[in-house]
Amino acid sequence: MFEIKERALKYIANLKEAFRTLNISFKNEKVIEAVEEAKRYFEDAKYYFEKESYIDSIVCSSYAEGILDALKLMKLIDFTWPSKHVPKKVFLAGTFDIIHPGHIFLIKEAAKYGKVYVVVARNSNVVKFKGKRPIIDEKQRLYVISNIKGVYEAILGDKDDILKTVETVKPDIIVLGPDQKVDEKQLKEELKKRGLKNIAIIRVKEKFNIYPCCSSSKIIESVVKNYCK
């Protein structure tokens, strides 16, 4: 299933670049109508991807590619397919307070899609959204996450606008953890308002629970139980 999902995402990314570089050389009603039809198939491909109907997504992408390729062959339009060797930008955000196996698993999952850019939450934002300060200071959390295998680049989040870093990185994909409290529909709407409407959002469904302490809370509970009187 992962290979089909990855292929569907690759088709969508290719079409995104094709439409970004699209130039209509011969503007008449039929050509414009054909381009619009390709765009409709592209939107359908993204819709089915979000619904996890990856085969339907691939089919719609194939129709869109076929229309664009035919028009380009007739020299009615021009566009550029992306280089096969350009990796996607993958955006991952979180507190990353006490690093545990769950964090490593999430980074490895994100790295399957491309270069991983990690945004580490500021101390003030952790207090704002979780109601308590992180145990580890933001600069130390940034240093640790920057040196984990699979992380291409790590930066601190913005203190006032948590989506500012998405605008800065301009990722192709946003990966969410299984327990991350983010409404995917609201996130998409907010990204569209900022002109970032072609970012794929993927939530990792599986939780990593192989070891006893695969979350910060479980590590804290273990410390309190074994070392605090």
C-alpha cells in the first residue's frame, strides 16, 4: 500500500510543477477547455488522495498528464515536468521535549517522502497550547533534533504565528503524528488563505509502542515512580 501511496503522491507533485510552469502558446477555446479539463482531473487526484483512494488518485493524475502531454506534443502549450532527482520538502513540527522512540519513528516515516524539515516549538508556544513549560529549553531541543539521522534541517518556530515557518519552508508535504492535535481540514483552509493550496497533508496512522517508554509522558511517569519519593 505504501508504494501505491508514494506513487500517487509523486504524480500529484509532478502535475503541480507542470501547472506552475504552464504557458498556453495557442489560446483558443478548445485549448483552454482541454487545459481546464486537465485541471479538474488534477483536483480529483488530490481529492482521492486525501480520501486515501490512491488508485483512483493515480487514474485521475494519469488522465491529466495525458491531456497535458498531448497538448504539448501539438505545441499548443508548454510546461516543465520536475526533475526526477529533486527530493520533496517534508515539513514536520512538534515540541520534541524528551526525545523517545516515537519521535525517531515519526522522523523515519517522514523521511520516506523526501528531505525532512523539522520545526521545533518555542517555549512560549508550548505553554500557550499545552498549558505547561517544556522540560527542555527550546535551544537544546533544537540542537538535539538537528543531530538526529533523517533530519535535513531544523529551525525554531515563530513565536507569534505558528504557520509562518510553513510559508518560509514552502514544503510539498506536511506530515502529522498520530496524536498531533491538528484539524486537517482547518489546516488546509488556512494554508489556502496564505496561497499554499498544493501542500499534501499526511497523517501517520500507526503509533510506535514497541518499548515501555515511547512517549514523553511515559518517561516522566517512570522517573517519578522510580526516583521520586
